Amino acid sequence: MHVQLNSLEGYRGKLNELSDREAMGLPAGYVALRHEQLFDSFRSLLSLTPEALSILCEDECRTLEERLAAGNLLALIGDPRINPLAPSMAIIPGGAAMLGTAPQEVDDIVERYKETGIIAEWIRKECPMFEVRLMPYAIGQYPVTNLEYWHFVRDNPSAELPTSWAFGRYPAEKANHPVHTVSEGAAEAYCKWLSEKTGRAFRLPTEFEWEFAASGPKRREFPWGDTFLQDHANTVETGLLTSTPVGIFPNGRSPFGIFDMAGNVEEYVACDYRPYPNGEDIEDDLVHSLGTYRIARGGSFTRLRDLARCRRRHGRYPRDIYVMGFRLAEDI
């Protein structure tokens, strides 16, 4: 079941003037969502071990409802995939990487996603195409979870609490969901803490590292290919409207086998916005509202499919619809 969304074509460039629900393309009234169908799936999985549930979570032959139920059960009983002091990392080989968007593609992209309300200047931030050389690096298999961030704040009681933790309460029932919404400063403080705890050199990925890890050497539009598919990522179109356990969209993995790079939560990178080499300096609503801002990548459960494109550059506007998380990178 998918939500029937309203077109935002008539509000191009004016999404921040709409309410959160309107900006998500949702109707004003109640909408039946996919999580309401989970109860039968829960019952059928109660006899499985944590290890069996973790395998089921990432089994592309199972339904999304089954994978979601398995992931939510693991949040309560302990997810063996999540080790706060030994995060699962994917190795990305170094070498030449072609990034960005060719200027002649902008109009076509805007036309393809016109019902999401995008305008050309948002896409021009991706221009032009350019080549960089990347050193080998590692990047998190999953975004950082609530469980991992909880270990950080227990060690650092004065650390920033995510606004998604209502009244500062750790959401144990979402232990294996990505942590959100935090500032880029909190994300960097977490990386510093984990580096000190483990003796390793964790950090946020650069913008170039993030894009290459998501799109691969063939420059995919989305981590899985060039066509948006609703059950490959947790965006508004999928019909959940909440975060989900990491790794339950196995069909949406990047070419390097990395999960959740197109949906669930947006992810901070290490870079503030600046034009690409020989690119145009775009002063959009984020610049006018915030001045300098940190780039975020990937879509989220509150955003439409245009933001799930691997090359899309975005940032955190001060509204609840912007749910920012992060994933780790590491020099190797």
C-alpha cells in the first residue's frame, strides 16, 4: 500500500511556505499507513532468534512489512548488527571519481521531478560534473543509530540530545533506528568521542566520499539504479512517515553494499555548502535563512523522492520536516 500524494508542482520553490504535511504532499485528513499492517507479521516472527531476525531484516525476498516487523522486534531484544564500539564499515577503493551533474541535465531533472516542487536553482547546486581523486576510505554500513548515540550521551551527560527524543528520553523501542535530529556539531562530537573510545580515526565523510559511496563508479541516479522505486528506500512515497530500523531496504543498497543512503534520515557530511569547481554560487532559501550551512545528503522519511537522488545537495532548514542524522567515515 502506498500513500496517494498531492502534486507540489504549483508550489515550485515555495515549499517552506507550506505546512509540513503539505510540503510532504500529504492530504489534510487521516491517511492509512503501512505500519498499521504489521501485527500479523509480528506474531509469525516471535519464535525467531535475534540472529535469524537480523538475517530476515536484510532478506530482499521478504516483504517490507516482514522486514520492518523483524527490525522492530530487534530494537526491543537487541540487534546483533549494531555494536556501538565496533561499527560495521564498508571499504571504498580509492581512485578517480566523477561527481556532480552536467548543466545540460538540469532542465530534464526538474521536469522529471516537477510534482515534488523543485526548481532549477536547487539542481544547479550539483553542477558541473567534475573529477576528483579519492584515497581509499571506509564508510558506515548503516547510519549511526539511537543505541550508539545513547552510549555517547551516557558518557557525556551534557551532550546535545536529539530533538526526536521526546523530553530527552532515549527511545529504546527505536534502538536500531537512525538517530535524528541532531546538529552537525553533535555529529562531530560523537565522532570525536568514538575515536577516543576505540583508538580509531572516525569522522564524517566528505561530500565527495558520500556521493561516490552512494552512486558508485557508474554514477547511479539512486543507490540501486537510475529509476526511483518506492520499496527501495524510506521516503514519503513508501508510506511509513517514520524512521525505520537500519538495513531493512536491502534492494536499495548502493553499489558498495551500503544501506539507507537514499532514505530514512538525511545525513550530514563534513562540508559546508560552497560551489563545486567552476560552479555557480547559488543563494537559495537556505543561504538567505542561515547564511553558511552544512551540506546534508540522502532523502528521508519526511521527504519526496527528488531528495533521495545521490547527487542532490541539501541542508537543514529550521523545521521539523528536516530530520538530520549522520554516518561514520574512517581513513584506512
